[in-house]
Amino acid sequence: MKLRMLVAALAAVPCLAFADAAFLARADVQRYIDEQVATGQFNRPELEAVFANVELKPNILAILDKPATSRPWYQFRASFFNERLLNDGVTFWREHAAALARAEQVYGVEPELIVAILGIETHYGRNTGSFRAVDALSTIGFNYPRRAEYFRNELTELLLLAHEERLDPMTLKGSYAGAMGIPQFMPSSFRKWAVDFDGSGHRDIWNNADDAIGSVANYFHQQGWVHGDDIVVPAVVQPGANVDALVADKFNLHYTAGQMAEMGVLPQVPLPANARVVLVPLEVSPGVTEYWLGLNNFYTITRYNKSTLYAKVAQEIAREIKSRYVAANFAGQANRTLP
């Protein structure tokens, strides 16, 4: 069917808005369809059916256009480190203790970190997002030039994962940016790292806590998480240290602890001189900054979310949830090996 006839036919169907047909008719959408059909992974009718039903969401673009504001640590921390999340984290651990223990055994990632990440991301599945992922990714991929390439790639990944999991792509929901499920995986992350942890035959990170747990554990395992290692250690910055240059390197482990010491940044606990570290400043109150050294495991958390504040609050939440879980479940069992 020629495009003009297809658009006319779609516009005549009561359940489809004219805007959907107009979106399908756009030259850039047609080019995308041509490119995907040429890969042999899709056929034209299925892609045309998807794009005929896409609903563009201009409010997403308004969110993206808001100036980025960086909150200081003392405000950022308060948004996540709270009694409700901590208590619900203990409950989640108790309810899914077997899956968390198995994830630790299989992937070498401690339960408290997995619980912390799932709490920060969606409060254990309570806030997973209400946008259809195909709408969100199409809106940004075709109407936001600055990030278009990345989000079109994620759109392709979404369509591929729908094939692989035998799902209708129009039913998959997530955030305004297309992050999905309890752990908020982007489609490419899903395809690389999501796992069928309960053996059901599907990787269901939307409704299956076991799959979400195993997927997060696998993600960190693949990023190089080292079981039992520290995440951060406190540091002192000596007068004259070039803090600005070191802080600008915030997402990389370019220096060893020994090199940091030579530059005037001293760890407050013993570290091997060859341990790779990154300097992390935290404004703990207005005008007051503490310094920490992030280690390899800190770096892996910034692979999950590219924010040093996120990585630090994940570490603090994990530590506190473990403390509460141990206190609630192993009181009076001093001789028992604790998780």
C-alpha cells in the first residue's frame, strides 16, 4: 500500500487520531522505518502499525528543556534517605531474602546494595512511570535534536526486546525518558543485563521482583563490582591541593590513592597505594564541604546513574538498611554469620 493510501486509511479509523497518521507520514519517521526494515530485523507493516499508534508527548520535551539544577548534597540526600524508604527497604529484603541471597551467590553483589538501588529508583516498584515507552522514546527521538540519536537507538532496542520477549511494544511503560520497570532500565540495558532470574522464560522487570533483583545484580557484576570492597572512604584535603581539577574528573578513576596523597588528598583509613580513587566533594550544609574518596565500587554505581550524589546516597542507604535488617532479624544471635 502506498504511503498516501495508508495514511488515509489510518485517518479513517476512529480509534486512531489524525496526529498518529501524520506522525507516520513524516519523512524522518519513514527513513527510520526504511533503515530498520533494511536490517532484516523488522517488517514494514509491524513498524507502520507501531508508529501509527504513537502518541507524542510534548510535556516530555518541556521537562527536558528545563534548566538543569544541581542540588547540594544536604538537599539531595534528604530526598531519598528517609524513614519510609529505609523501613520499606527492610521489608523488601525480608520478603525477598531468598532471591537476594541467591543474587549475592551468583553475581557477588551484596543484598543491601540491590535493595538500596531498587528503593532509590522506584521505591520498590511503587513509582515505575506511566508513559508508554514507545511514546516517550519516539517523542524525544524525533522531536529533540540534541538527544535524537541516542533515543532513536533506544527506540530500536525497545522494539527488539519486544520481539525477544514476545511482548507488544505498545504495552511497555516507563518514565518520561523511557526507563522501565522496578530497576528503571533503559531498553539497551534491558537487552544487555536483564535476566530471567526466576526461570519463568521471560525477563519481567515490571512485575517480577526476582527478575528485578537478578537484573540489578547482573548489571553491577558486569560493571566490575567487587564483593566485600569499600565504596567510599573519608578524606582530608590539605591546603594548596588543586581540588577543582580533581573534582572535575568526578566520573573516572584516573588516580591512585598514592597519587592523590602526593596531590594533597589523604584518605582517613588505610588504602593500598595502588587503589584507584576519585575525589568526591559533598556540601553537608551551606558553605561546608566534606571530602571522600570513591573506590572501584563507587565508580560502578555511577555507571548505573551518572551522579556522584546518587552513588553516595546509595552507599548510605545500603549501609543503613543492612544495619536495620540485621538488628530486626538476627537480634540475640551474636554467633551467627550475618549477611
